Amino acid sequence: MTAELVRGQNHTLPQTRLEIRVSAGCPVVAGATLGDEHGTVRGTEWVAHPGSPRLPGLEVSRQAAADHRLAVDLDALPGAVHRVTVLLALPTGAGHPARFGAVAAPFVAVTGLDGTEIATFTLIGLDTESAVAALELYRRHGAWKVRAVGQGYAAGLAGMLADQGLDRAAELAASIQDAVASGLARSVAPPPPRAPDGERVRHPAGPAPAPADPAPPRPGSEPVGGPTTAPAPGATTGTAPGAAAAGNAPPGTAGGGPIDYAHPRRQTSAPPPPPPTAPSAAPGQPAPPVAGDATGWSMDERLYNQIWGMFEDLARAVAAYRSAVDFAESRMEQELDRALSDPRHRLGGAGDLARERARDKCQDLTARAREVLDRDLSQLAAESAVVEPALPAPYAGWDNPVWHGYRVPMELPMALRLGDLHLPERTDLRIPLLVRLPLERGVWIDSGRTASEAAAATGGDRLRRLAMDTAVTLAARLLAVYPANEFSVHVIDPAGAAAGALAPLTGAGVLAAPPASGAGGVSAVLAHLTRRVDLVQMAVRAGAADSLPPDLDTGEHLLIVNDFPHGFDDRAVTQLRYLADEGPAVGVHLLMVADREDARDYGPVLDPLWRSLLRVTPVADDHLVDPWVGHAWTYEPCRVPEGSRVLEQVLALVAAARRADPR
């Protein structure tokens, strides 16, 4: 698992032959210095740079570029070397930025020779610096480790080299920049950009808050994102960045500034089209938010990455606040224990005064932490207010006007919105929950009574109806984002109890067949989809896709199962488990509406089925847990506004497109 480092964090290196990959928003100079046991660079022969790119065990790039690969063989380094420091600097001269604060945050990854990432680090928080010590590989007790440094130098490359004890650092820095200028002069100029947009720039007023130590998920909790759900980069996974604990520092130090939008989870490794230019901001203030202000090859991808960046920014801000509050309360308890352990404070007003002082300190620290959190939340709310109206239909809520201009797409989008997530610190700040398409796992809409207040206040029959309504709206969204006739929906409703909820789908005529009921209907639908999975799997494994029967629909299929396990015998349960496990890989997806308590008679045999599905709820419920810091996120499904006909209008357009393009 990749370790995503924050400034000052270290990580053990599992191997000694490595690559260090650098990605930046503009051409940068990449180099490295060798240091002895005290970190001192003994001479210019211990510096690898474009003018002298090779040293024993080390090779760097020969010119400035936005992407670099540095090769390191730690076993081949001289015995006196105990430290390798990777340096980045901006080229000097006209046409080049003068400070790192004016460009996208550089991203550094330590990888194996096969490209597997070992540790990554995004250099956030830079401003006036024109050179930075990005990270260092160092020897400790015979083992090598990597540490995220991120130390910037406003004095540039000369100041950085001098800080490492190098004599005549200014002369060497000048010769490096001369070598870079010569290389740039010989290089072929890139073609002009297709759009006049520029990279966005964020100027944080302080360091980004560090998240708290991850907490173990609560029993029954569902991980958010586990980038099957939403991953990012490249659209990530929801695996969490490595985080330093904020609980060992006073409030205001862990979260001392507004959110840095150049977040480690936001893509920086690929050269995407430039995002829209952000409006200018006052010095020292963050630039106003812009929709699509993230990396990506298309606006949809940039919005996708921006949304998941917002999710993790919110997680970081709240983690820092909660950790600061815990610190304040813990310190108050310690001060009270010390005060009351002194016999002199047990009589008179001394004890009361000590308690009052301890509580005042706690309240002051908590208020300072809340002030920082409110500033960060306001920034994120401003970004959300800009992003939400700009979302395309697959990412948008049903109340977004984009649906009124809906047209059946010609190609599949990269993701779909399942609902919204929020935290109790600010419930009106909603982050869209996006899942990648095609679906990589099925979905289970829990129609049972949960521990949430909303579920407790809703009757059992009402919950079951809401769960089926949620299934119908999700099926409608899937039908709407797929090209015509490339997505089919099947329904199993053994008792016919969902006829009312299914009316939008049956009325529009977008189902593959009428809802199946009774034992015979259940068996027929499951047999049909199981046969399709079997045939496609065999064809794929044999490399004989052309041999599939001509009547086989190779498009994507969704099976909606209502009121499971009613109407399911042992054979049908086995087929359903098979579809859940094997179906997604060959285009058959499962959407179950069920109360797990109703299936208790099957014992633990169905536990793998529940675990294979993404559990969501028809009402607000805090069962989703991010694996980064362990927050319990409240999930709410996407609902059609009361009295709106948008769902019927969208399904009518889907049905018309399917009739116009019969396949």
C-alpha cells in the first residue's frame, strides 16, 4: 500500500533500487545531493544536477521539465553517504515563474523499478520559495527510509545548497542554471495550448491541517470510496493518505490555516489540459473557487477529481478540529488532576480557581479550533456553491437544472452520483458520493430499521417503499447516462409489492421485460442472467468473443431484486450470490432492496453476499466510514424534488432514444 506522506513523516523503504518521479505544473530543475552522517555535502562532486547528471548510484534529468524520473541505487552509493536529498528549483530567466506559490503544487513519488508506488508526497504550502528540498532518503541503523521534507528557500538554489554546507554554493547554482538554460535553448518548443486557460493557483494563509490518526470502522460500517466507490487519482481510490496525528499539538498549529486545495489526492502525475483560470485574489488570500479546478483530461474528469478533493479536504479539516478538541479536553483533565492532587487546593477557593482556569483554557483552545474549522468550512462551502451548478447530469442531483436540458449521451461517463455525504460539523455542506462506471460492485439498499434518527422515525412499510423508490431513481440515473440500448434493467418482485414504486420504469417502457413475480419468474430471470455471465466468461477466457450466440445481449444489465429473500429457494440464492460475485466483471450488476434481518434464517451463508455490495440507505444514516481518518459520514440518497416530473421526462427521452435505435 502506498504511503502518502505529510511534511516531516517518514517511511521505511522495502528495497534499495528505486525511481523518484516528479510531476509539476511547469518545468522545474530536478537534482539531488549526497550527505554524510551529519547531512553535510562535502563538495560539488556530491551534487547530481543537469550539468553533471550521474553519480555512483544516482542519475538525474539533464534539463528542466514538468516530469522527471530520477534513478537511485542505494547499495551503489559511496559508503560515506548517509543521506540523499532530492532538490527542485525553478529555472531563472524570462518566461519562468519566480516562485512555487504561483504554480501547481509539485508531486513526488518514490517507486520500485516496476512502477509500484512506495511513498508519495505533495509539496503544499509553498509561496515565495524558488527552490525546495522535496524529500530525503536516509540511512538509519543499517536500513534506508524516506522522509517528506518540503523545506523551501526564498534565496533559491544557492541558498539551499549553502544550507547543506556546500562551499561556493552560489557558483554551483549559477552553473546549474546555465546548464538548464542551454538545454532549454536546444529543445523544441511545445505547441501552443488549445485553450487559453491557465493552472489554478491557491495561496493558503497557513499550513493545511493534518488529519487525526485513523479510527477503526464501527461494526456494520461501509468504507467510503475504497476508489471503487470513489477513488481518485486517476481517479483515486478511497484509501487514505498517510497522516500525522494532530492530537499531540495545540489547536491552531495542526489546523492553522485555510484548506490548501492542492491536496495530495488530487491528480498531479499526468499532464492534463489546463483548468479554467481562477479570478485573482488579494495577496495572502486564497483565490476564489472555480468549477473544474483540478487536473484531468476533460472537464468531467476535472470535476470528478475536484469533488473527491473536496471530500478529503473536508475530512482533513474536521479531523484537525476534532483532534484539537480532544487535546484541549485532555489537557484540562490533566490540569485538574494536578491541581486536585495538591492538598493545598482542596480547601478554600484555590481548587475552584484551578478548575475555572483549566476550563477557561479548554474553552479558549476549542474556540480557536472552531474558528479555524469555520474558515475552512466556509471556503469549502464557497467551492461547493460554484461546483454544484456546473456538474454534468451524471454527477448532478435531480434538482439541478442540467436535467431539464438532458439528452441521451453518445458515450458512457466516468462516474455516477449515488447520493450525498456530510458530517455533523456542518450538515448543509454536502459532498456528492460518486462511483465509477461501469459499476465494480453491486448496491444494497437497506430497507430495515437502522440506528439513525431518520430510520427510527419512519415506519417499516414506509422504509420499504422509500427503499424501492431509491432503487427506481438509481436505475433511472443509470439508464439516463448510458447510450441508447446499451443498458438493460430487469426486475424481480416476487410478491408484486413494488408495482407502485416501479410505475416510472414500467410506464416509460424502459424495462427489458415486465417485473418477474412468483417462483417461476424468479427462476427464469436468474437463469437468463446466469447463462449470460457463463457464456461471456467462457468467451473472454477463450479469446473467442466472436463465437457468442447472436441473440446474446452483450450490453450492461442491472437486476433489481425487491424484498429479498421472499420467493427465493436455495438454488435461487446460490444463483444470486454467483451474479453478485461474477457479474460485474462481465456487465451484470445487482441492485438489492432488502432487510438483512429478514435473511437471518439462511445463517452466515449470505454474509459474503452482503459484504460484496455497497450498502446505502433510503433515509439519512451515518454508516459510511472513510478509511483515511475513520469519520462516520452521513449518507442521503438523491431524491426527486416534491412535485417534479423530471424523472418521467428523462425516462421518456431514454425510451424514445431506444425506440429510434433498435439493436
